[in-house]
Amino acid sequence: MKFPEKSRNAEELLAEMKNFQANDLKWREGKNGSFVYFAGDDVLNVVSTAYTEYFLTNGLSPLSFPSIKKMEAEVISMTANLLNGDENVVGNMTSGGTESIFMSLKTARDRARDLYPQIKEPNIVVPSSIHPAFDKACHYLNIKLIKVPVGKDLRADSELMKNSVNENTILIAASAPNYPHGVIDPIEDLASFAKEKNILFHVDACLGGFLLPFIKRLGYNVPNFDFSIEGVTSISADVHKYGYGPRGTSVILYKNSDIRKYQYFICTDWSGGLYGSPTFAGSRAGAAIAGAWAVINYLGVEGYTKKADIIMKTTRKFIDGINSIDTLEILGKPDASIFSFHSKELDIYMIGQEMSKKDWSLDNLQLPTSTSFNGYSSS
Ligand SMILES: Cc1ncc(COP(=O)(O)O)c(C=O)c1O
């Protein structure tokens, strides 16, 4: 396509763009698994108004935009508070779960280079269910990834994980909950082991960070997964998932600034002047930070807990419905709203395909062959 020669009428152009969406995911109808976290028109209105208000701001320069600096600092400290962090917990906002995980691994790598120079080939130990963001970060950062098969209950196998740690291990990670099956790994046990061995421990709470604390308040059985566990040294939690913030918002938290200091990047010899940035991105959408701040303050514990209640009740209906069909079976014991199911007799991918004709979007899983859904969307 050629770069347009002439300017166009804005109304006509925007109308044309509206039509582009005809075949997109029908997220308003609550039939999508995990791509859009729609929490109602009132939330959407608050977030998009805040976003538009700060549309052109740039989070790269706190001096130019103290408003963004303030909101980012508050989102970080509110998230730390939600996840039982004390006053030493520090962090940053990133563009999403992948960037938060990347930063955590980069921090671990650079910390090991500084403190343990004898480690020439650093590795991290993770369960096989961990999100591929870890594979990606290890690939970019030249860290060896030791993936350990999960147990029969689909959770990280603590003993196997512990046995896989060696003298080059710089970090252990686990999920709360994991993406494929929605189960929480044995974080308390693994993090205590990591502490004993003086190894960093990262909790991937990208999915659960803004959901599990509220489910817990409702009385559901949620094991500890956050900074209430001593050995936990970093947590990733995505505002753009169950925080209902705009796409492009996540928080990476560290137990203290002694660990976080390895995250920063500073270039001192550029002709453009001193250049420093805390995360991977250079310019950052101040609008996304503003949207995150707005939604957290709009909903508060009260609003998030109400949403979590509806989500869990809806998930229960899905799970009961699936369990009532003889040929289908839920995998493991999902801890939150993400669950997966399979069939011993039927082709589960075909079921997913037929469901997609009715606008349902299920995720195809493998190892074992199954499909998953996220019960929040229909709430
Ligand atoms: C458990 C978990 N970790 C990490 C990620 C990566 O997050 P993002 O897609 O925002 O980069 C996801 C995404 O679904 C996830 O579910």
C-alpha cells in the first residue's frame, strides 16, 4: 500500500475504521477467554477518559510530567500494599507481563554478575507450565532455562524443582496462578527453599495479582503467594488483566531497592546527554499509567471484590456445567477463574472449533491436549 498522498475527511475515515472491527473478537458478549478484560461500561468510560486526558504524555521524563510520575508511584505503592509488601518494596510500571518478567530476569542476571562473578552460565528453574515470557526473556538475556515437569495436580513439583537447582541457579520462579490450568504453584514451600539457598524467587502473578487478593477476601481458599512469604523477592502483576486497566500496564515489584538497582539502565556518554531508563521501554505511554491509576482508584477494594464475586460464581457455573457432561473433564483443581478441560473420547480441538462458530473463543492447550477458558468474561 502506498503512503497516502492526500489528507482525508476525519468522519469518513473513522467510520471506515469502525467497520474494520466486523470480524474481531466479540468481547462485549463475554465469550472470550483471555484477550480482553472488559469490566463494564462504567469502568471502560473512566479508563478511556483518563487515557484520553493524558494521551500525548510521555512517561520517559518524570521531570516533564510530574503528574505521570505521581500516578506511577501511586500505582506501584498501591499494588505493593495489595500484595502485602512492606515499606521497602519498590517497583516500576511496564508495558505488560512479558516486560515485567523480562525486567525481573535481567535484574537477577545483572545482580549475579555483580555478586557472584564465579557464575559463568546462569540458570533459572521454573515449572513447565510457566508462561513463555520466561523462555523469551532467557533467550534474549542468555540465561539457561531449566524447565521442570509439573506434578499430577498440574502444580510445580516442589521436590523436582529443588533437585534441579544447582550452583549456577540465580532465580526460581512459579505462577499464581498459571495460564494453562489456573492452578497456583506451591510458592510458600519453594520460596522458603530459595531463601535458604540465598536464591531470588519470582512470583508470576501477572494473572492473579489483581484477582487472588479479592477472592481471598471473599473467603475462598487462596494459599499465600505474595510478599507475606519471606523468600519472595519479586512479583509481576498485570493491571491490564484483572486490574481492568488499559492494554500496556503491568507492575514489577521487588522486595527492596538493593535488588531493584540492577534493573536500571544508564548511558553516560551519549551526545544527546545523560540517558537513563528504569525498564525496557524508552518513551512510555503516560496515558496507560493514567488509565491504571484511574481504574484502581475507581474500583478500590470494594469494586474489585464485587467483580471477583461475580467472576467466581460465573466460573463455578461453567465448571459445574462441564462436570455434568460425561465426556468432558476439568483438569486439576483450578484456584481462580481460569480452568481447562479435556475429553478422553472426543476431539477437544473440534469442540473448540465448533464453539468458535458460535463466537466462543477457547484456548487450545497441549501436553495434555485440552482447552481452556477464563470464567471472568461472561460475568
Ligand atoms: C501467568 C502469565 N504470565 C505472563 C503473561 C504475559 O503477559 P503479557 O501478555 O501481558 O505480556 C501472561 C499472559 O497471559 C500470563 O497469563
